[in-house]
Amino acid sequence: MTLLVCSSCHALLPDGTTDCPRCGPGRLALLVGGDLPAPLRPPEVDGAERLALALGPSYRVLRLVGRGGFAEVYEVTDSSLQRRLAVKVLRADLPWGPATLARFKQEARAIARLSHPNTVPIYFVGEANGLVFYAMPYLEGRSLSDMLRADGPLSVSRTLAIAEPILETLQHAHQHGLVHRDVKPDNIIIEAGTGRPLLVDFGIVKWLDGPIHQTETGFVVGTPLYMSPEQALGHADVDARADIYGIGIVLFQMLTGAPPFEGDTSQEIVSRHLHEPVPVAALDRDRVPRWLSDIILGCLAKHPDDRLPSAQAVLEAIRTARPGSGHGQEEDGTPTRILPRATPARSWRPMVLGGGTLAAAALVWAAVAARDPEPEPARQSAAPSAPGAALVLENHLVQPIAFSMGDTDRTVAPGATLRVPLDQGRAVDAHWAMVKPSADGAVLGREIEGAVQSAAADGQLRWVVDARSGDTLRFAPTVVNRTPRPLSVSVIGDGDTTDCRCTVAPGDSVRLGYYLFSPRSAVRVRDDHGAVARYDALDDDADEASGAVSITVHPGDLRSR
């Protein structure tokens, strides 16, 4: 069941996988725990037990499959109908305002509107025992991103065998007035046994025929690697052509093994989407047929007016140009040009992405003000410059932050900035808590939390969360195991030792969360034969803002007692 979530990019990960294909190891699903302030304090009831009470005696909750910033997924057995379910639950340990509850229910309603063999149906939606949830079939399979990571680029025939059903699914969704807005390999599941591709995670779907979507003005919805330019710019009129751009990125990646626009930061990736041409040389290098390369370029036009207009149009272009169709070649044997010649490139005003948030485990990147096209020196802060009062929260930690203020619920990704508009003159009362990592079922590290309060909003209120938040210095060790044996880990503090209760497999790594610095701070590792290594003087290696410390354990470091 591929429903684990990467803590950094929030991509779906396969069950049992310990690293994200984009972000690296040690980034599995998260949970919040510890001594949180009263508004965030979870009830003293196990999540599975609470869900079992909500579902009733006909259902047996087997296990927690995955946990993201806002939702959990459980494997459940329906004893009356003898079927396995995946039940997605809005997390009960975080404070939800009406807007977040509405977005979660919107996701369920969106999926329920669809009836297509390449989507996952909703069996029922429920609200009981303080929980909001919906049930789907339990899927066995792996994501397309897992397939690409394991198998590398796909052949043209395999690529189209996956793409065509997904295009049919998108056409079905668009005909029902829904835009997915997050088409990417993580959201395409290849069902085990049948090989059927399924389009999942409609969590940030938009209605074409309904009211304005529930994402607040000024926020961009999507995943930067697969985000259309109009999404990146925060346009309110994003339509089905955003999904055409997404499927164009997916086609490119299936055929070449990588998306066309990559970078070290969301800002860099989005800038390339906005301004750089599609790297056609990569398609030529991988010997992608010219007719298919033309179709991909037709999907990836910068402006939606220049793209193929619909999923059906992409399907027809593929079926018309494919060799053997009778329509794919001129009389001299050269491919027929089935796309209009490109119109002159339109110019998007560049923007910088400054932050991220999560709507039911879907990544949402905050948009900030447009700049002039000419280059300018890098700014000291990624905070948006916009008129009016605003709270600007900068997360310098290596873990996400769960943020709550009134009806606003957000997850701020590591290194990201969140801008929340404020009513001029109104009091500010916001709460935030770091989302702690977990490994082997154990929550790791100590809590970091706080409040942002002001008697009256006036201009820009800037709040930085870093390793010194609360005037206490913390460090966040990551242990990388380069030995042939599994390692257990302990963190030594001032007068106490914390057993992390997790195992670092050979070649793997684990992020251990945050701990207080002291002169005696150290990390101790032990292999299964009792050999030990201790790493001291961690403050010399810690990043000043984030407190991050990387410890690589080599075989020669371990000593037998």
C-alpha cells in the first residue's frame, strides 16, 4: 500500500520504504507528540482505538499505514462485507478550523463524483467520535515514481500503456468539472497483479463549475516539479490545462527518467518552469520518437492557450500519430506534424516561492509578489512583499511546523516561509509546533513549540523559528550507517541518555529529531555485536540556524567493549 508520506516534499512512499526518491533517506511519515500547548494537545487515546470506536463493531482497524502532516491512513477490515479498506482520517491531535474540515470533505466529495476504472472509489464518508474520515479500497501496488526509481526510463509502449488510461481518467474528471492540479508520478499507482494505473490523491482538486476553490487567495497549489506556470503564479482561473502540463511532465519523466525542470529549491524549480525552454535534447538523447516529442512539447507550452486544449486532445494526438495508426506518417515516411506550430513565447512575470503548506497531505506552496524581469541581487528574506498587515513565519528547522491561527491550519516545510494576511489593528494569537520525526514506530526527539501573539496587527510581523527558538539551543542529529550491520542509537544530554528505540539499517539513515545542547551532548551508536562508537563536540559541526548535525558511521569507528 503506497501511502506513506515524505516529511519534506510530501510525496507518497511505498510501504516499507525508508527514503524518498527526491529528498533522500530518513524522511518518512511524521507525527506530533510531547507537551504541546492546550489547543494542540492530543487526547490520551490511541488513534487506531479511536477510529475503531468511530467505525463501529463491523470494522477491525489493523494498522496505521502512513501519517502525513494533516491526515493518517489506516488499514481496516470490513467484516460484514469481507473486504479490506484504507481509511483516511483527518488527524485528531491538531486543531482544525472550519476551512480545513471543508477542504478534507471536499477531497472526499471530489473522488465520490468520479466513476472510472482508473480512479479509486469512495465507499463512505463519516464523522464520529471527534474524527472525520472516508474509506477507499485498500490497494496493493507501487507508485509510478517507485517504478521509475527501480526500473529507470520506460519504453515508449510501456509509457503509453500507463499514460493513456490516466489521460482517460483526467478527461473523465474534467467532464465532471474537476481539475486534479497535482498530476505526478507519486499520484499514479500501478496496481499489483493487474498492472492497472490508478490516479489518486484528489486532495487539492478544484471545481470548474462550482464556487471559488477553498485555497486562500495568494497561495499556490501543487508540487513544484510538476506545477504549471499559471499555478506557480497563483492565478485564480487555473483550469484543466494545468493537468495537461502535469501529464506532459510525467510523460517526459517516464521516457527520460527525470522531470524536465529540477533544482535545489522550490524557487529555482519554479523559475525554470516559468522561463526555461523544455530540454528537447534530453528527449533526443533518449531516442524519443519525434511525433511523441512534439506531443510532449504541446503539453508543456508555458501559456495554457498554447497547449493541447484537453486530455482528449492529447489522447487523439497520440492515437493519430502513433506508427501503425495509418495517420502518423507523410507519403515520404516522415512523421506527420499533428500539433500546431508553436506561437511566440509569452512572457510570465517571474515570482519567488516563499513557503509551503499542506492540505490533507497535499503540498501547497505560498506565492509571493512579482518582480521585474531584470535580474536583481538575492534578497535576505524569502518573505513576500505585499501591502497590509501580515504574519510572516520562517521555518529554519529541518522539520516541518504545524501552524494554527483561527481557521488557518498550515504545515510550513523546512526552510520555507508562510505569509498569513492579518486584519489591521486586530489581535494576533497563533500557535505552532514542530512535527517530530518517527522511525520504527517511535517518535524521536523533543518538542519545539511556541506562540505568536500581538495586541494589534500593524504592518509585517516577522517570526523566525530556528534551533534557538525559546532562547534554548538545540541540535538535530542525523545518523548515516555506512557499516555492514544495523545500528541502535542513543543521544546523550546533560545528565540523561535518550534511547531512540530505532534501528538504522546498513546504508540507511535516520533523522533523530531535536535535543538540547550541553557540554556533554553526544550521540552513541551500537551494532548488533555490541561494538560502540561515540560522537562528541557536536556543536562544532551543527548548522547555526537549523542545528542540523550529520554523523556518518564507518566500520572503523566502532570499538568492541
